[in-house]
Amino acid sequence: NKTFIKQSSSLKFVDLGSGDGRVVFRAAREGIFQKSVGYEINPALHMWVKFRQLITPKYWSSTEFYLGDLWKIKLHNYDVVAVYGLYPIMDRLGKKMQDELKPGSMVVSNVFQIPGWRASTSIGGGSVGKGVYLYQVPGCYRHGHDVNRTQDVSSKDK
């Protein structure tokens, strides 16, 4: 939804686990991102998406695809993150994104909510295995789930 994304010619989009690239190509088609990037760990899917990119020259300059592990990707350069992560990784992924995303970034999670985060908007949610959740950093962090919190030094010494 374009209304949630600030208008800028330098926005960068990333899909963590980009599969066949359809989300990255869709982001490029929207025309609001300078660059739309996908990371995929499966070599077969990565080869397929590179072929799709080759036969779609319209998006050569605005899309990039990498074979890579989402845990090794630095997210601080991205403004919008899309993820279709499975429930067992969402808590750890939420902590990684909280550590690395800059204020104003958006996260779109398909199906699974991010534990400890509050969605700005959800579409079709409410039951397990359904919905799309939109989070805006840093307002999405629920009190008590701040992984960067510091202890009060005076209470530690008592």
C-alpha cells in the first residue's frame, strides 16, 4: 500500500526468501523503489529467478537477486522489508530487524506475525496461517520487548 510508504526516489525494498522473485518484480513494477532486491538460499530458485530477470529487461536496472542466507544480510540499507518467514524463525528475525532497521522502515510479513511487535495494519489476519501484517519501525515495538534496552546501573549495584 503506497499510502504507508514515504515518497522518495531513493527507497530500497528487500524480500527475505524471495523464491521465484514475484514479490521483487511486483515491487519494481510499482515504481516507488529505486532498487528492489531479493535474497534466496535455495540455489534452484535463485537460478530460476536469474533466468526470469534475464528475460525481463525492463527491470534489469531496478532489481537485484542474490543467493544468500537471510541471517547474514545487513538490513540497515533497506526501507521496506518483505518476509514470508515460518513461525519458528519470526522471533529471532524480529530481533534482527529491530537491531538493524532504521526508524521509518516498514516490514510486511505474510501469514506470520512477529512476536513482540504490534502491526500498524493487518489484512485478513485473526486466525493462524492467514493475513498480511504491516509494521512501521520503531512504533511497532511493544514495551518490554526492546532488545536494545539498557539496565539501570544504579539498580544493578544494589
